[in-house]
Amino acid sequence: MVSSSTIAAPAQRRPGRVRQGRRVADRTLRVACTAATVVGALVLGSILVMLIVQGVRGFTPTLFTNPTPGPGSEGGGIANAILGSLILTGIGILIATPVGVMAGTFLAEYGRGSKLAALIRFLNDVLLSAPSILIGLFVYTLMVRPMGTYSGWAGGVALAIIAVPVIVRTTEDMLRLVPGTLREAGAALGAPPSTVIMSVTWRAASAGIVTGIILALARIAGETAPLLFTALNNNSWFSANLMGGVANLPVMIYQFALSPYPNWQGLAWAGALLITTTILALSIIARLVIKPQASR
């Protein structure tokens, strides 16, 4: 006759085997994740080190005061490209901010659960993942060809299209984090929905909305492909009406890095370091802005 202790023994061993298998899988996954993190950090670190070593050599006072030099000439700077990039990104953000904030507000406040909001959300996600070169081709067909010339306005519109989905997504997410009791309190005082949104909801989510705008600014600051089809580039200062090619850092870096002139290559390294530092600073500022919002 088989005793009950003999029958229960295999059943008691199975949980132990399952736990041991989970420990092995957990350790294996940790080792794999750690190795992937180390490899990624080494690759990123090597790129940054190379960029710093090569870029620092070109940092001189003339870099920020002189325009880009002609082919084969010495000296010069990237002042016109810096100013052109500031104007193009400024135009893009000025166009994208009201559109993105309004669209995000509609999705979070008015269109919850509606089919229109679901469609807008889907299209926004598609636009968020769309290749920037396609956006450049779209604006080229829409603006550059009818006008017959490249322009800063076309470049600003292309950058705005890239920035809009970032602002929309961030604005919607931040507004959804605002407690519903704040809206109810405003409605209880007799305020219309528009007043509640502007005076209560936007104010409560202001840090997150500003963070989305800063992230969108960092997103478009280094875009090259759309500007190749819209603003192109210029080795001199731009005209007041922004018609014709407009100098900008991303396209300047692209063209100068491929050139056979050592002076141009040095300016390309310096411009790459400058734009990388700027994007890093914007990302850090966005983190600092959103931190108080997350701790509330």
C-alpha cells in the first residue's frame, strides 16, 4: 500500500522547481538588460566623446560672429546659420503651439469617447511617427513649387507640422491628469466650460503643457530632411522677407560635413556640438519644468 507521504512528495517539489526556473529567468533577463544598457551607453558615449573632441577645436569667437565662408576659403563662422535656425524654429513653434494646445484641449475636454476624437488621435499618432522627409516633400509640393523658390516660411511650416503632434499628445496627457474635482468646482460656481478650461484646467496643467512645447522645440531643432526641401541653405545672411534659401545649422552641418574642405568640416563639427548641446539643454529644462508637476 502506498503511503500518503509518498504521493505528496512530487507535488511538494513542483513549486520549488517553478520558483527556481523563475529565478534563473529573472537573472538571465537582468544580465541581458544590463549588457544591452552597457553596449548602448558605450556607443552613445563614444559618439559624444568624438563630437566633443572634434567640435571643441572649432569653438572660436568668430564662430558666433562671422557668416559661413565660401568654398576653399579660411576662417568664417556659423552666425548666419545660428540666426536662421532660431528664426525657423521660432516660426515653427509659433505656428504649432496654438494648434497643438487647442487640439489637445479638445481631445481631453470636449471629445472624450467621441468618434471624431478617436480619429484625430489616430491621425496624430500617424503624424507623430511619419518620416520627416515626407513632411518636407509635402510642404515642398504645397508651398515651394507654387511660390517658385525656397523660403524660410516653408521651412517654418514643415517644422510646425513635425512639432504639432508632440504638443497635442503632451497637452492631452497633462490635461487628463488634472483632477475632475477642479472642473466640478468651477462648474459649481457657475463658470462656463471655456472659463473653467482657461482659468482652472490650463493653469493646473501649465507646467506639463510648457514641457510639451519645449520637447517639441528640441524635436525640431535638429531636423535636416524637411529643410532640404523647404528652406535649403545659404552662405550669407537671409533677406528680411525670408524668400530664397535661408541658412540653418542642420543643413549647414550636412553640406559642410560632406565637403572636401577641412575648414568646412571643422565648422560642421562645431555646429554639430552646438546643436547637440542645445537639444540636451532643452531636454534638461523640460525635465526640470515637469518635475514639480509630477510631485503634486
